Amino acid sequence: MKETIRKKAKELGADLVSFLNLRDYISPRSPDPHRYLSSARSIVVLAFKPLAGAYHYQENTWSKMPSYLYGMEAAGNTAAYHLGRFIEREFNAESFLVQAHRPFEIDEETFRSPIGSVSLRHAAVQSGLAVWGKNTLALTPQFGPRVMYLGLLNSLDLESDPPLKNYDPCATCGYDCRANCPGKAFTEDGRVLSHRCVRVSQPNDVGNFMRFLIEIAEKPTMEERLEMMKSPRFFRHLQYLQFFIHYHCDQCTRHCPADLEASVEN
Ligand code: B12
């Protein structure tokens, strides 16, 4: 059954596929997956590789985003949806698509540091697709951290794939991703402070928009306020809010050399 699903997922465009039985899923801060699918017994983890252009830019533009987040998310959602329907039809199962990013459940506890329905990094590591990196990303031997994960919770009792052995790229890495983080977002014990990361990586997000609004409110004259409203900065915020995420910084992903010594065929 696993091989049939793996083959179908690859045909649908997934670059990497693994399986995790929920018995082996440990992510203490994440919700119980049964909240989303009461019959859930395992997760299919899917990884999609961005287009090469996403990381080859000279200038950090909005225009890179379709090569990365938007394109992969649309393709990933479509592939995962069709895989879910395939599993439901072929194996009389139920499935639930674990989104790559948004929307989150937003409440008082999590609105400053969002938590996904399933922690896809934990699932990727625990199912042998990746290992934890010092940058807190899930590093694959094939592509390093440069993948987007999606998941498919499902009611099939699929066995977990074994964790990766003999792959520890951080052990010999000369790039200090934590020290080089422009947002100084890494804590001493290696966690990421969301607000510090977002302030730099998503300069047009809602928090930075609020800062912009406060600056406008503090301007003494109407003329100065109008000048700010007519600035490119305002339109960048507007575009972000209307459209989707713009990652300005992705240094911990882009400069990670984890796949450079890959022994696995890409
Ligand atoms: C919310 C979120 C964020 C938030 C908060 C991140 C956070 N601290 O969890 C913010 C906005 C900051 C963020 C930033 C980024 N994100 Co993000 N994010 C998510 C999302 C949607 C949910 C994560 C979640 O539930 N976290 C809460 C819980 C699970 O975290 P936790 O239990 O506290 O675990 C954390 C630590 O304790 C630590 N940890 C836990 N166990 C262990 C064990 C070991 C050994 C180690 C070393 C660490 C470690 O790792 C976790 C990260 O801090 C996931 C998608 C998903 N559904 O998983 C994408 C996801 C994690 N993000 C992703 C990406 C690409 C990014 C950015 C690179 C984007 C960018 N350019 O800015 C940065 C990377 C910052 C970084 N180095 O972590 C990818 C990661 C891909 C990969 N190869 O690992 C994911 C999986 C999205 C996807 N679908 O592919 N993200």
C-alpha cells in the first residue's frame, strides 16, 4: 500500500515522500492531529523543491516568490488534494490536507507565534525524510532545507519509514547560520524567536504595517501623513496584505550548505 501511495505522490509531482505512523509522531507544542481528523492513524509527508531561480537572485525581489512559495504551495496543494482523493477511493480511507503555511488557528496563546496543525518538520525528521539542522530547519540529503513540506493525515495504519542514519551535515559545516541571522532570531538554546524572524524576513507583514501606521499617526501635519500614504512603502504593505507572504530574508535557508555533499541522486 505504501509503495502504491509513494508512486502516486511522485507521479503527482512530489519530490520526496515518507510515512509516519501517529504512534511515532512527537511534537509536544503541536495540537493533537485527531482534532483535524478523528480517524487519523498516519501522515504522508510530501516535499516539493523550489525552482532554481528562487535562490539565484542577485536582488531580493517580490518577483522571486512564485518560483518558491506561491508556485510550490499551489502545486503542492493540488498534488496533496489528488493524493488524498486517490487514497480515499483506492483504500476506502479518510484524509486531511496539512497546509504548508496559512491559515493557522489564531488564538490568544498563539497569535504571536503561530503553530501549524501538524509540525511538518517533526514529521519529516521522524519519518526519515530529513534531520534537524542548527537553523531549526528539517534538512534533506537531496536538497538540504530547500524544500516545502505538506502533509496528508489519513486513516490508514501505515508503518513509519525509519529515521535517517549517517547524515549529519551540521557536524562538519563551516557556515554559522545562527550567528549570521540578520534578525538575531536564534536563542542560545537554538530556538527561533518568531517576532525577530518575521520583523526582518517579512518586512511588509502586519506587525511592520502597524509600526508604519503608528509612524503616520505621529506625524505632526496632514501633509506629512499624506506623503507617507503615497509612498512605495504603503503600497508594499498593501500588496502583502492583499496577496500573500513576501519573504525578504531567507538567509538560513539560502546559505545552508547541507545538500552540497549529497550522496543521493537529486
Ligand atoms: C509558524 C511557522 C513559522 C513561524 C514560527 C517558527 C517556529 N518557531 O515554529 C515563523 C514565521 C518565524 C517561521 C519562519 C520561517 N519558516 Co516557517 N513555518 C511555520 C509553520 C507554519 C508552523 C511551525 C510550528 O508549528 N511551530 C511550532 C512548534 C512545532 O515548534 P516547536 O515544537 O517549538 O519546535 C521548534 C523548536 O523547539 C525546534 N525544535 C523542536 N524539536 C527540535 C529538535 C532538535 C534536535 C532541534 C535542533 C530543534 C528542535 O524547532 C522548532 C522551530 O523553532 C511551519 C509549517 C508546519 N505546519 O510545520 C512552517 C515551516 C517550519 N517554515 C518553513 C520555512 C521555510 C520558514 C522560513 C525559512 C521562511 C523565511 N524565509 O522566513 C523561516 C525560517 C526560520 C527558522 N530558521 O526557523 C518551512 C521549513 C522547511 C524546512 N526545510 O524545514 C516549514 C515547514 C513550512 C513548509 N511547509 O515547508 N515559520
